[in-house]
Amino acid sequence: MIDFNTIFSKYVALANEAADKYVSEAAFGGRESVGLTKMLEVMAYSLKNGGKRIRPVLAMEFCRVCGANYEKALPFALGIEMIHTYSLIHDDLPCMDDDDMRRGKKSNHIVFGEANALLAGDGLLTLAFETVLSAPDVSSEAKAKAGLELAKAAGCSGMIAGQVMDLANENREASLDEIRETDRLKTGELIRASAVLGCIAADADEAKIKAAEEYCECIGLAFQIVDDILDVTSDAETLGKPVGSDSANKKSTYVSLLGLEKSAEYAEELTKRAKEALKIFGNGGEFLALLADRLLNRKN
């Protein structure tokens, strides 16, 4: 039996160290300017504000199970986390979800103002691609493939499309299929890209990439279902952000459509399917199977 917590903590520590490295004046050649210094402060506030680091963990672990040193995928992993963080900064803005708390701290725009929060999100989005395309230990072809994959996952046919659909779902009764498609795009695409970028860093074959995509499609949807459940059953202190926002925004969710019990059963079925997709990796997929179970049973 592997030591899941030790492995997970190792990946998180690497992601955090990389965040310190890439969001610093040293990363910009030691240049100093009022604008750069301020933006680094605002970007770092959210990027270094904890978080589960699930996406970097997926990128590094899929790189490892595909036969390469997991550190090859670290710049890809950090680029994904930068995009995820930018999306959270923008999600919290008054024009979006209008949340004052994120991960137990004041949201970016509450601390730095809406304009700086908007620019920090833009900065992280741009820096993400600079980080991916500057990865030192992978081929130019792999960096180009990774950059394109990330752009598709984060862009107007991926995460952003999902965010648009999510906003449109407020104050109306969306169908289960509409919610699934919203979540596949808004949450699932970046999770899927995390695994694919890890595979790309390891020069994995198409069969393994397809298995990684199947795994992530399932855990991504299960992740969102658990989010919906926690929004009803948890509290702000445990969750680190306001609860009950879905109900307040009159947003259709898995819980509102299926109820708590059937939503939990659906998440369990998706987790089972995710673990079945790992068979191609043999015993090497043990960590990823345990990760799927941890995400299913999380409390925040």
C-alpha cells in the first residue's frame, strides 16, 4: 500500500515552491517597477492562498505513471494552476458570483479592489502560457502541444464556455443534461487538461491519454457534484467560502434536481468508472485511484 498523504504532500510542496519561483521579481530578470511589483503582490495573494492543488497533482502523477520523471511536468502543472487561480479571482468579482471569501480569506477584489483583481487574473492567464512554453525539460513539440491543449481547455470552447453557461443557468430551471455540460466545460476541461499535459510531458501514447481523459472526465463531474452537496450540507468555516450561494442565486444543481441521496450515488458511480479507466496503468495507478476516493469523500 502506498503512502498517499506523503506523495500528495510532495506534489503540493513542489507546486507551492514553483509558485514562489515563477511569481517573483527574480522570474522577471530582477526587474523592478511599480506596476510589476504591485501585480506580483496581487497575483501571489491568490495563487499562494492554499487550495487543494488537484490540477498540479494530476499533471505530475500522470507524467509519472506514463514513465517519466514527474518534475518534467512541473511547469505545465503550475501553468494550469495559474489559470485555475485566475478563474477563481474573476469568479468572485461582483459581476460574476460576487463572493467575499475564498479559501477562508477575503477574496482578491475585497483586498485589492476590483480593477487590480481583474488585472491579476489577466496576468496569471498570460503568465500561465509563458510558463508552459518556457518549460526547460520537454521538447519544443511537447510544449507546443501542451500550450494548444491548455488554450482549448481554458478558452471559449472550454472553461469560459462553461462559465457563460453557468451564469445563464441562474434564475432558471436548467435540465440535468445542461448542468452536466456546464460542469464538463467549466470544471472538467481544466481537470482533463491537467492529466493530458502530464501525459504530453512524458510522451505518452494515445491509449494512455484516452484513459487519462476518461478518468478525469469522471472525477471532474464527481468533483462538481460533491461541491453541490457541500454547498447544502457544509458550513462556511469548513468550506472556506460562503455556503448556500447556489440556492441564493436560484441556480439548478445536481442536488436541486436529483436530491442529496441520488447525487451522492451518482458521484460514487462516477468515481468507480474513473478507477476502472486506470487499468491500463496497472499497479501504477494506485495513487490516482486513492485520489478519486479522497475527492469523493472530501469535506471542503
